[in-house]
Amino acid sequence: MLSALNSAQREAVTAPDGPILVVAGAGSGKTRVLTTRIAWLLEQGVHPGEILAYTFTNKAAREMKERVARQVGAQRAPFWIGTFHATGVRILRSHADRLDLPRDFAIYDADDQKRLLKGVLQDLKLDSKQWGIPASRVAISAWKNQDVGPEQALREASMYVDEVHAKIYTAYQQALRKCQAVDFDDLILETVHLLEQHDEVRQQYAGKFRHVLVDEFQDTNELQLLLIKLLSCIHGNVFTVGDDDQSIYGWRGARVENMLEFDEYFPGARTFRLEQNYRSKGHILDAANHVIAHNRHRKGKNLWTDQGLGEQVTVEQHLDAEDEAARVVEIVQQHRRGDVTVLYRTNAQSRLLEDALRRARIPHQVVGSVQFYERREIRDLLAYLKLVANPADEVSLQRIINQPKRKIGQTTVGRLIQCSRTHDLPVGDLVARPDLLATALGNAAARRVVGFLNRLADWRRDAADRKPVHELLQRIVADIDYETFLHQDEPDTAAGRMENVAELVSSAQAFHEGSDGGTLGQFLEQTALVADQDTIQDGDGAVRLMTVHTAKGLEFPVTIVTGCEDELLPHVTSSDTEAGVEEERRLFYVAVTRARERLYLLHASRRRRFGSYEDTLPSRFLGELPEDAIERRELDHGWQEPVARSLFGGPRKARAPRDLYSASSQAKRHRKDDWNADVAQSAQHYEGQLVSHASFGAGTVVRVEGDEVTVDFGEHGRKHILTRYAHLTPLD
């Protein structure tokens, strides 16, 4: 067990009881240390039920369980290994009555929240355009993560906008309770409240868990830290592993201070550092070390490897984002597709990359965009299952009561919900009171609603009889004739959407087999807690595209980071404060350390924003790279102009008749072109046209802007032609 560890890892794993912080650099084997610590504790006689281990994604939790099981055997592996949210659900369901919740409470995800907030704004007679739902969600989440309740938020509101959001928060919480539901933030917040307000519950769990272990500690927020302290308050054995240099979730409440100030939260703590990297080649690590050293607020460490230097990090400057995307295709074609992952700062950057890969017929997977469980047909069927599990779930009811069409309009739905609230009965239970429905809705509408509720009651009986989830789902799909509905709704996409439905049924069957006949509530819980990283497919030969945030915790043979420009990375919203820039630098560090063998850092000299090109500057982080670890390239995309000096001192091809940016400027400049394009000369060219060039031969026009024509010349690549200087002969 211990023989596979290096000396630093072994020292951390075998440390005596007490609070422990392991500062584990990227690729230094932190998961191995954490799982071996668990196995070592078991070997020391600790009972599996006395160990609680936290991580942040289902995928990481599964990996942790599997690794421990391989070391000690499946029968001895701890059964309290999971995400913060999943562990919170487990505790809350056991004590839901103390929080005035049913054991089968619903878990509302982001889409459910939006639907609930839409109704809240309508009830409060607030304009949803003026008081946007996203802003309300952000405000409510921030309050919850700071343990600020609706009454306190309203009391402390200093501005009108805060006062309105506090009122929305109050109504939102009331609506959640009426739906017998909690949101994601509640899974932690309510667990903390449970442990704080009920001494016997706190004593039960804190006494039970002799050892609390936490992965990715740098990503914990204020509430999660408090939860860790509450659950370790009796034995005091906290073993945390993390990397403050990879703390990149400040925007959602994560506090790097939890790690930097660990000794203050856990007096007497011991700190261990893991600096030997087993992932990346030496040049990649040198680049990462030099950049992150510019951050002042960090624990400090220096990654090293004995695997050799490898190839230098490639830094490339391109004319524009289109050229950058074309270059991504070229790089992919130089490597095995399944080895390549493309990273970017914002989701919006993926479009051009997707277009370029699609044109080149290169299979690719976009991670973190519209995921499987976000697709409309999947959300429809999950809403049916949620309503079966929880008849008070008004949000799910509103989604599917008229999906497929049942001639039940919004007015009727509103009256139905009001009837439920007036008589304090869950909507689904109103099937037993047709008299109330007839009075509230009228006879004709009541008959249609009762027809739907009767079917719901049948499905609920199946669930109560422990009918396997996949069989229940198949019955629902058949009962509502969902396939016909899809064909009537969107004939062109119906086949693909039914394939997604089939995949959901397969997922439910796999759950049934893997959980030894798990319940509907457990299946819904599993689907509710799926994260972006849990959807990543391995070994399918496709190029992966994802944000740097999504890529954290993963590694890839070949990594391409696009958009390495100021105002993108670092992002414009975070570049005006030291704390903001430091988090963006940590984000860049995360991007760099995803690469095992090859790393490409790409940036463009201009990028289109709101329809017009704007000049850009290379990311300041590129200027912090060590010259001996990198190779800087400025690719020639066809400009036949004099050589100029680049921002980094090397030669580059300048765009004529003006430089895109000056070597002395570190601030972005906005300026109008000082030359007038000869539009008439380019009027003869159009996208898709075949043309010929004296040097590059035949090609296809892919873009026309003024007198600038971009042509794809096949083996010569894409070239930007100024038609005032170079003649193109139409071939069609």
C-alpha cells in the first residue's frame, strides 16, 4: 500500500490524528494520497462507517470508491464517500421532519429554479425584464451561501434593488416549501442548520465520523467549511487535500482563504506539500511555475518532474479568431483526435471552433453546453417522474400537464395551483376532490385535469409498488404517446429525440441493476446531482471542447488553449482588482497543467465582438512565461507585407497598412481604420466562390469583408488577401 508512494506522499498518508492540510500541486497524486489515507486508516482499525470523505463531482466520488475498494476490498470500503450535495441529501432525508420537509422532497435544479422564479415574479407583479430571473438567482444563491435568510436580507437591504431581491427571495423560499422542494444551495445550508439547531443530530454525526476527509479543499465555500467543522467537532480529525493555485470558483462562493488560513480554522494543523508531478513534461511545468509565481496570495510550491523536459510550449499569434479556429483543425490533424482537448475561457468561444471542426468532418464533443439531462425531451420525462415522486411539485406539474397537449391552458393551471394552495393539498392529491376542482375550474376543465391526475395516480401506485424505474418510465412514455407527440412537435428531430428517450430508459435500467432495485427517489437524486464532468466521454476518438473551469481535475495528452488574450484570459470582468487577476492567473495555471505531452497557447490579433472586429492584445500571462520553455510562432496567413516587431520582441507579419498593436502598449486601444477599403474591387467575390491566385493556386472564398477576402487554398491553408494588392481570378 505505502510502497507505491514517494516520501512526501507517504509522510502525509501516515500522519497522526489531528487536522492536516496537504498542499498538492497539479498532477502530484493527491487522489492517490487521499484514497491511500482512507485505506491506511482502515488498516489501523478504523471502522468503514467512521470515515466520511467529501469530493465535488460524482465522477470523482466513484473513482475514490473504486480506488479504495481495490486496496482494501469492496466489503471494507467506507460507504460515506460522496459529494457535498449528495451527503447533504442523505443526512437531510433522514431528518427531514425536523425541517418541516417530507423525506421524498424534490431537488430543484437551475431550470426548475427559473420556472419557480418566473411564477414568483408574476405573483409579486414584477416585470421579469426589469427584474431578471438570472439576477434574482445570483442574489439568492449569494445570500444562501453566506447563511443569510430572507428576513435578514430584507432587514439589511440598503438599496431599492436589494430590497426587491430580498422580497423575491422571501416569496421564492415560500414557494419552494409549498412545492416540498429544496434547491442545490439548500442541500448544504439546510444540513448546516440541522446540525447547528439540533444538538442530538450533531452529536450523532460528529460522534459517528472519527475521520473527515476532503478533496479539492480550495474549492470549498463558507458553508462547506462550516459543515466540515460541525461534522469533525468531536474527534477533530480533518484530512484535507487541495491546491490553492487551482482555486478558480470565487465567482460561486469558493474561498481560497479556507486553505490559506487553515491554521486559524483548525488550530494545531500540520501542513504537507506534494510537489513531484507525474502528469506533465518539464517545459509545461516550468511554464506553469513561472506564471503562478506572480500571485502574491498563495501557500507556495514548485512543481517538478523526472520525466524529462519534453517539447516546448507553443505560443501562436493569429490574425483573427477564424484563423485561430482553422489552426486548431490543423493541430488536431497532426495528433490522434481522441488525444486532443481544446479549452477556452467562455462558452461563446466554442462556436467558431465547432464550425471549423464540423467543416473538417472531425468528430467532437462539447462538454458543458447543452448536456443530456438538459435536453427538452429528457427534462419533460424527468418532470413526469418528479411529479410521480412528489405530487406537490408545482414546477414539474406546470411543465408537463399540457405536454403533450391536453387542452389545459395556463389559466386553468393557475386556478389549479391556487386551489391546491387554498385547501392546503398537494396538486396531485386533488384527484380525490373532484368537487373542489369543479368549483375552481369549471366542469369541462375539471374533467380534463382529473383525467391527467388519474393517470398520475396510476403511476404513483406503480412507484409505491417498487416498479423498476425504467419500466415505470416506459409506461409513462406509452401512456402519453410521447413518440407521436415528438413527431407532431418537430418531425425533423423526432427520431433523434426518441433516441435520447431510449437512452434515458437505458440509464434508468442501469441504475436499477447497479443499485439493486433502487427507488424512484434515488434515481431522481442521482440525475439531479450530475455535473458537467460526469458527461465527458473517454476513448471515443472525438476532440473535446470545454471551458477551463470544466477541465479542472482532468488531464489530456494534447491541450490547446484558445483566446489567450487580455479581456478574455484574464477576463474583462475580473481584470480590475488584484484578487480578480490572481484568480484569472490561477485559471490560466489550471489550463496549462491539464497538458501531459503537448501544450499550445493560441491568441488572435483581432476578434469580432457585436459584429465588428476589435483589436486585441496577447494575455499578460503569456508575457510571464519563461522564454527557454516556450516557442513563439506568428503564422503567416498570407499578408505579403514588411516584417514588424511583435509584442514579445520577435518578428511578426504586420497587417498592412497599419500595425494591429504597438510593442510599447499594454492597454487595449480602440481606433478606426486609417484607410478606406476599395469595396468595389471586392464586389465580384462572394463566399463559396472558386478563385485562383498566382502563388497559391485554386481556392475557395470563405469570407468577404471590404477589400479583404479570405480564401481556403487547401494544402496552402487559409490566406487573407487584400484585393487592392493581390489579384484573384474567379473560376466560376
